[in-house]
Amino acid sequence: MGCGLLFLFIGSTFAGEFSILFLLFAAAAFFLGFMFHRLSPHPEPTRFSTIRKMRQRSRDRKEDKRPEDDHEK
């Protein structure tokens, strides 16, 4: 939306009819879009999840095999 309004502003400038409202609305649309993007929760990354699970399982197995006195140190 912000890009479209920015193009309208540029077009109005080239046409000789300078319309500052297009520029203001474009800036507001970019700002709102940026804020909505920053505030929205991002999904948990699923890329390489299988590798992460395999590494975690191997760490868990290594911790289970350690003697009890290693945990106290």
C-alpha cells in the first residue's frame, strides 16, 4: 500500500501536480506496516528441526551416561 502511494506521489510530481498527501499517506502506510511486522509474533523456526532434535537427543544420552559425581562438580 505504501509503495503504491509512493508511486502515485512520484507520478503526480512528474505530471506537474505536486500532491503532498500521497507522500504523507505513503510514509504513514510504511510506518504502520513496519510496526505491525515488528509487533506480530514470529513462528518457531522449523528449518533443520530434525538435526536440532538429533543433537538434543545425543546430549541427553551423554548426560545420562555420566557418573553422578560429575554432575556435582
